[in-house]
Amino acid sequence: MKLSSFCSCGKKDRSLNMERPIPFLLIGLTTVLCLFILYTPKFVTEHDNDQELLLIKPHKEEDKCDLFNGNWVPDFKGSMYTNSSCATISTSKNCFRHGRQDKDFLNWRWKPEKCDLPRFDAKAYLDIVRGKTLAFIGDSVARNHIESLLCLLSQEEVPVDAYLDSEDRNRIWHFPVHNFTLKMLWTKFLVSGEERVINGSSSGIFDLYLDKVDENWARDLHSLDYVIISGAHWFFRQIYLHKGSNVVACVYCNVANVTDEGVVFALRMAFRAAFSHINHCKKCKGIVTLLRTFSPSHFENGLWNTGGSCNRTSPYNEQNIDFGGYEWEIRRMQVEEIERAKKKGKSFGVLDVTMAMLMRPDGHPGAFWGNQWMKGYNDCVHWCLPGPIDVWNDLLLALLRKLLVKA
């Protein structure tokens, strides 16, 4: 039916009995209906896994949504996988296997303030990255992230283990149906670093060279389409920062003529060096770099080596967060460095997980990580699988979808 024939909009219908005029109210309602149909904005609809994703144009309401500012709300659908249905969970993150009894920590969803965050869709993700290579550059928390992603993607396609180094740090998985390659490129500090050996033993003291990035990730950079880069936890130890042949600063030191600039300064210099290297990579064509912001630990009543633990079984709310703490200072610095890197050329973005994870003291392995070499110590740095870390991949997919729309 043509719009003009549907909206006669107050015209007299001569087939009607003119002795019974149309009520004035009915004419008014019909007119309003016609105007609504004529002037309502059109929608562009994309079908994704039998769900409609409405991209409102020209208003672009989706751009107003801050995915990273919100709260955790109850959601009794639970996880999209279990510790027994995913074969790629590392032993130390398999909390239920090691005796964790409570499961309430799985019954929460991240809810941005002004919109909803869709649950992870493995098919949609693999369609977006078809024919691409994505690498996680970072430490064991980055590995934790990639293990969550593997569990979620395995619902659609089981990956092939393509490479494993002797220390189980650098890994490659391939999804042949989608020709998608996923890499873990291990690095403690992003820049080149080495531990001092004193009397034949490891000292726990590190020298970092800010004018040289870690070749373990840099050598593969030109072959990557997407990069998720992160780092922080290794910086909480005694470190000396070098530029050329000079020691320019330190962390947790007490040495004459060397300034202790602190953890945040050292991190800033390392990220700045890494982003500069990416921006100056001449062979890198169209690479997209996302910084995953600081993932906080939740030790209480001590540190990891002084009896600290994390025994909570429910999330915090926003009122429990210390926005003046070091976690937020690190996150703020990381965002500043991303903004600085953006001005230099290549495509950079932020996967901002800090606020969401500050609220999840209940999501760590704690005592349930089964480490036979460190009995009695609690893991309040990494995250159980399944667990709240899975939201990192909900957020990652949302960012990839935005990039796809903009392209």
C-alpha cells in the first residue's frame, strides 16, 4: 500500500454515509499518525545471529553510549560456558576444579549507564576478524584475557593449536574455517628488560631500556591487523630505567643521584616507547591498536607475599571505589598516552576495563588456583574462568563492531 493511499489525512471518503460525519477526534488522530509516519527517521538494520542491531541514522545515538561507565547488575543467565565445557582453561584459572564452591560471582552482568552491552556473539566476532591476525601483547593477565576469548570463540569454532614455545608463554591458535589467527606475544615490560643476577641467583631487580622495545612482540608487528596491548603488574618491583648509557630514573630504589619516579612514571615511559614504535612501523598497514587499561588486584589484609587474600563473594558498587587510588592513576595515565599516540598517526583506541574490574573483588582465584609451588599464597591478580573477565570480550566485540561501522 502506498503511503499516500494509507494517509488520506482528513479527506472525505465519498463511500461513507455523509449523514454520519467522521468524529473530529478520529480526524485528529489520523492526522497525527500520518505525520508520525512521514517524519519518523529511517533505520538501517543489520541482522546478526537472528537479532536486529539498529543503527540509528542520522542521530547516531549509539555514539553517546559510554560502555565503560556503569554498574554490575544481577543476571541469572550465568556464564556462556563452564569450566568443564571449555578445554582451553589453564589449570590455575580453573577455580571450581580447585574447590571453589560459591557460584554467585557468575550471576552478574556489566550494565553501562545509558545503554546495554550485548552478550558475546562468537559468530559475529569471527565474521569480523575473518582473514585477520590479532595479537595480545602483555603478561599473564593478557594471557588470562586470551583464555577467556578462546572459551567464548570455541562455541562457534574449535581452534587449532598452531604453536607453543618451551615456556608456554608465546602461543598461536588458528581458526581454519574463518582463517583467523590469534597470538599471545609475551612481554613483562613492553620495552627491553633484563633481571640482574647477583652471586649466580636472580635478584628481583630489573634494568629497563626505554629506547628499545621488546623484540618478542616487535618482530611480529608488521604481520598483525589488531593488537590488544597491556601491562602494569611487573612494574611493582625494583627497577632502573635507562636511556642510552644513562640511568634516568628508578622505582623502589634508594640510590644517590638517581630519582625514584615511581611506578606510574615507569609505566608511562614504557607505553610511550611502545606506541612510538607502533607509529613508526613503516611495514604496518592499517594496524589497529587497543590498549586494555589496568586490571586491579584486590588483596586485603596484606600483599601477595604477606598473607593477603581476596575472599569476597559479591561485587562492590561505585561507592566502594577509590577514584583517588593508584589503580585510577595508572588508568588515567594510560588513556593520556593513547591520546598522545593518536596525534602521531596510526589507529589507537581504549578497551577500558578498570572501573568494571575495580568492582569485582569476588572474581579472583584467591586460594583456589592449585599452584603446587606456592602453597599458602593467594592469587588476587588474575581472574577465574568463567568469571567477570569475560566482560572484557563483550567490550572488545562492541569496539570491533564500532570500528566496522565507521569503516
